[in-house]
Amino acid sequence: MIGSVVSHFQIEEEIGRGGMGVVYRARDVRLDRTVALKFLSHQIAHDSETRERFTREAKTAARTEHPNVCGVYDIGETDDGKPFIAMPFYEGTNLGDRDESERLSVADAVSIVRQVASGLASAHVHGIVHRDIKPGNILITEDGTPKILDFGLAKMAGTQTVTEVGSTLGTFAYMSPEQVRGERLDPRTDIWSLGTVLYELVAGRRPFAGDYPEAVMYTVLNEEPATMGTYRDDVPEGLETIAGRCLEKDRSSRYQSMAELENDLAGIEGALRPAVSTQKLPRQQKKGVSVWTVGAIVALATATIVALLLIRRDSTEALPPMRFTMLMPDGQELASPGPSLAISKDGSRLAFVSGDTSGSLIYVRDIDSFDAEPISGTDDARAPFFSPDGEWLGFLADDKLFKMRVSGGPAQELAEARVIASFVRGSGTWLDDDRIVFSAFGPEGGLFMLPARGGSVERLTEVRSAGIEFHMWPEALPSSPYLLYSESDIATETESRIVALSLEDGSTRTVIENGVRPSFVPPDVLVYSAGNDVVATRFDPRQAQAIGEPVVVLTGVIAANDVYVEYDVSEGGAIVYASQGAEQFEARLTMASFDGVLSNFPVEMADAFTPRASPDGRFVAFQRRGPGQQSLWLYDVHRGITRQLTADSTHEFWMTWTPDSRRIIFNSISPPLNPDTSIDMYEIAVDGWAEPRLISDGRFAQIPHSVTPDGQSLIYNELIDDRQLDIMARTLEGDTFVETLVASEEDDFHPSIS
């Protein structure tokens, strides 16, 4: 874009780039002045909600006219609809670019912080909370005036891409306790953050520090900093009191307004005025500075994403685990079925799939920010996973494996990864040697591997029972010839296991019974799921062998069919998981009259679902789920009696009635009914105790939907050649006759007869 003209701004030079957008120095040709132009990245520029927030916050910031606030000149759009904002361009030095150990005079530090407090007080009056006050968001102009950068945009955008550990730790170091816990924020969070800036400028070190994010957040929540006088002997007692009041962990004990803080700082500044120096910050850069700031927390729908921070084994302190909650986009839910969650290897980024009735997208947010941004081009994607450096995202969509840059760009198709009937999904992992291992389902299902740049696909495993057995959650072990993965059988859910695959000879062996989704935390911890619990055990990666007793570290994690478990773990031991509480696994039947009146179903039975009333209204068939089974039950409306139709060891999914209300046709994947464990169709009479009768021994998947009015033919779905679901018809009486009714390139699902 260099040299081009956007509206009345001629772009001269790129001065900043991040995951949320690009910043340019430009010339306002109308008013003959230099400005900073910020453009939303293409991946979020077309999201209507983001654009509305962008405009709303920019207008609010424009109303905040204050000498210490970097305001807004103009907003607009390019010819292709990309929004931009024009802001002042300042020559000066970013306060975050100074050496942390380089102390200012106490008088200069107080003067800077007092002016920043004045700007924040003005913004708070307009209802804006910055949420990301830190030295990196304060610019000292050439005449020594502090400018708060990007005020009012905090709820709209995220910070520039953070790839260095120091940058990530720096942001955590200024977060208030309520930010760490993911609570709703108010202006007092800015008071805390400004207090940390004051402390650092005076003491020459941060009040809350650590070698990794978990330790930093622990100190924010649990430790008190030493007094600033510990590090220099010219700190006024009154200034110690001010800093201590800013850094009260209970916000009700802090200053309750920025104006009050500004007033107290002004008193200290006045007392120090005779000693006020003309010291300036060293000019480490002469470039205009304009930074994208952190976003806001918005309301949650249905599932809560929680991060559990496990302290590393090499920690010198016995720190307890910490939790903080991250809320999801307003009006949206975690996509189901999953998998829908991923955390980057360094723990700095989170990806999750979220959506509403109109569809879903992958969202990405930095752990140290408060806004998740949708990734364009990930419509209806599942199973996100990060590259080792966190800059790329892999995912499955439209039965294919894709990769794309987190910072934006087109999705690149890598391979097919067939999804069966839209109710099972694959998973993947990105190896350190830049290969990707992913799972696919169907008669040709298993684990596969290919170069991340694209190329030939290598089969690693082969399932024994197509459609019943799933190979998922591949996990590489560093400096080891083994790859771990989960082997699950949805007909016998309790028998899921973690298997070690030798990449040298292809041999496999079970290493963990009754476990799923292995995640290795160096140097010797294996984390995995057992039902709705997350378990950790010591593990030897070279031998692929558990060497310790398992310990439950989490309970109540969302899990479905022992195949999808909504959690992920970083190499540093940060666990992100989705929790909805135990009540999500309890279902009760409800009756609704045609005039909209709801009433409880007479059967007091938990985990009852998918009711199907018989045509004559006498019976209601329903399913009931239990450990390792999903059986059919029948309620007699006239007699008020409930009885079980199929055994506890079975696993039924879909069912339909015959027109005479005497039989139920259902499919089952139960080994006792068919040792080959394919998805077959049966019928059972409801007026006796006869065993189910096999109608069709399917090669893979058959799903009954409707019976013709004469009771002679069944309309059902069948997966054909692992490619798509076709609509089929077959006779129920006499000679068997099968006919294809609808066959197309896409899945044709859920046929019904009038």
C-alpha cells in the first residue's frame, strides 16, 4: 500500500504490524499533517460485529479530548470496504522501550504517572476503561508529554502479535487480579495497572515478576511486592502509600476513582517540584508509535472456557494451581460436536470454535488479552491445532485438512479427512519437524501423516472396525521414536485406551487403559482424560511408559462418547478446558401441548432423550444412556408403565415406528447383537418380549428414518463407499428389495414420508 492514497491520506511507510491489523505513517493531504493510519486485518475486517465495535469505540475515543490521550482524527473505509482509523503521529520514545532497570528520578516518574492519571480520569468520565495500561502503551513525546496510546480501542482489538516470552510476561505483569481471574472489569483495573507502572518507574523493577506466565499471575493474585524504598532511599513515604493503595488486591480497597489518585499524585509532585529535573528518556527509536491494545471480555453462552495453570516441575517454589475464566463471544456457544479447543505450545494463544444458529468460526485470542477475534475462512471448522511456533493454525473443515496463518491469509488445503454423517470429527497435531499427523474416519480411517507444506500422505494406523473404532488425538513425544494416540470404541465407551505407535517399525501397544486424548508436558508428565476427569501421571517418553500413579487434576470437563474431550495442554502445563457442570449430562423428557404448555414427562428418569411417540399415541419410545450403553425404553401412556426394550449392553442411536404402532425399527452398534460391530438395523415388537430381529447387516452405517404408510418399505440413510450419505429404500416383508432413491455429491440426510 506504500504510495497509495486512501481517502485523503497518502500512505508513506509501514510502522507496525500485528495479528489484528497494520499501522502506517501517512500524510493528510488536506490538512498537510502526518498521521498514523490503522487498518483492521482482512480476517476480521468483514465481521459486522467487529466493525460496529471498531466504529463505536473510535467515536468514543474521538470525544475524549485530553492532552495526555492519543485521540482520533477520522475513521473511514477503503474502496474495498476495509475500515481504518486516523490518529495523531507522534515523534518520541515509547516508555516500554526503556531498560526496565533504568530508574527515572522520583519527580519525573511521579510527573509522568500523574499526567497519565489525568488522561485516564477524563476517559473514565466518558465510560471508557483502557484495560491495558503498561509502559508499552505510554509514549513520551519529544517535549516530554506522556500520551496514552489507542485509548478507547481496548475493547475492539488485541495487542500486536506476541511471540517473545518477555513481551508476554510483560503484559501479565500489569494485569489486575480481577483481570487474571477473568472477572468483569471497571475503571479500578486501570488504577491497579497504573500503580504497577508507578512502581516500576520508581523502583526500577516490576512489582510482580516471574519466569513464566503462571508464576507472574500467581504473584499478582497471592504476593505483596516489597516497598519501593527497598530499592532506593529517596522514595517519599506518601508515595509508598499511594502505590500500596493502587495495588490493593481487593479493588474495593483501592482508589475508587482515577481523579482521586491524580489528586494525591499532584500533592506529591508539588512537594517534589523544587527537585523537578528535565531528564528525558533515552531516544531508542524516533519512529511514531501506535499499538493495538487488548480487547474486552464479553458475555458467555453455555460453556465456560477455563485455563488451569499447572506449575512446572522445575519451579523453585511449590505454587498451587491457579484458575481463571475466559468468557466466550456474546450470544455464542462452544461448537458441538468438537473437538473445539486448542492452546499453543508456549501457552500464549488459545483457539476455539464458537458459533450460533447461523454457523461457526474459529476464534483466536492471546491468553493475555480480553477479546477473541474470528478467523475468516474457517467457516464450520473443527479440531483446531497450532504449529509449534504458534503462528499457524491447522483445522478440519468440509472433510479436508487445512492450514492458515493466524495473522491472516487464505486457508491452504492439505489433504482429505473424511467426516462421517457429520457426527464424528477428526483431530490433528503439528510435529516439531514440520509434519502434521491427523485422524480420518471410515472404512479407510486411521491416523495419517504428511508434510505441513503439503505432499504425499502416509498411513500410520488402520482401524479394525470401521465406524466403530476411532483413532484420534495424536501426540508426539519429544526425542522419542513413539507417537501416542487414543483408540476409542463408541460401542464400548469404557474401553478407550491410549496407544503408543512406533514410528520406526509401526508396532503398537497400549500404555494407558481407560484413557483418551494424551498430552505430554515436558519433561515427564502425561496428561489425559478419563471420562469427565483430566488425569496426570509421570511418564517416560523414551520408553513410552507410565512410571507413576495417576492423579486427578480436573473434574467436570465436557466429554462426549469418550471420543471428544474439550481440553488442551501447553508444554508449560497450562490447561484450557470447557466446563459446563455435571448437569449437562442429565436429560429429562418434557411434553408440550399444541397450545405451547410444557409439562414434565411422567417418567422420572434421568438421561432419557430422543422420544418418539407411536402413530396411535399409545406409546412413547425413548433412549436412555448409561455407562457404555444407550438402550431403548418404552412408556405405555394408557397404563403408565415403563419397560426396557433392549439390553444394557447395547448401543442404539436412531429409531422410527411402523405405521401400525406395533414395531420399532432402530440401528445398533452393539457387539452382542453383531460381533462384527458394524452399524446394523433391527426391528423389535413392542407387544411382547421377543429379541430384536436383524433387518440389514450393514457394511458401515445405516440410519432408519421413516416407514411408508403401507408398512412395506423402510426409508433410510446409508453411507456409500465412505463418500456420502444416500437415501435408500428397502422392503420389510417378503423378498428383500433395495433401491437408491436419492444419490448426490453431498450428504442427503433425514428423509421423511408424509
